[in-house]
Amino acid sequence: MEKVITLDLIMPSLIEAIENGREFKFTPNGNSMYPVFKDGKNEVVLTKAENLKIGDIPLCRKPNGSYV
């Protein structure tokens, strides 16, 4: 059984990794991004956003603390 971890729990580690030039890889769960991401089937690689281009999917935190 795989452990499910929320974005809130990993955000400090994620930010540290990205700010230090590393990638952060994980498998997302849920269907909110279907058909781009399929529940538990895709690997996501987060890196520092420098030059976004068509096809990139940015992760943003809204003022209310939720992620988009």
C-alpha cells in the first residue's frame, strides 16, 4: 500500500529542493487534472519556473493557501 501525502505536508521540502536547483518528483492522486494526469498513473516533476512555455503546467499557491 502506497502512502498518500498531502501537498501541505511536503511543501517545505518541495520549496527547499526547488530553490536549491533540484527536481521534486511525485505521483499525483485524484482526477482534477484528468485527462492530463490520471489518478496514480503519471509522474510529475516540479522544477523552478524560469521560462514557462506552452505545455508547462505551473503550480501556484493562491492567497487563501490552496494550490492551483
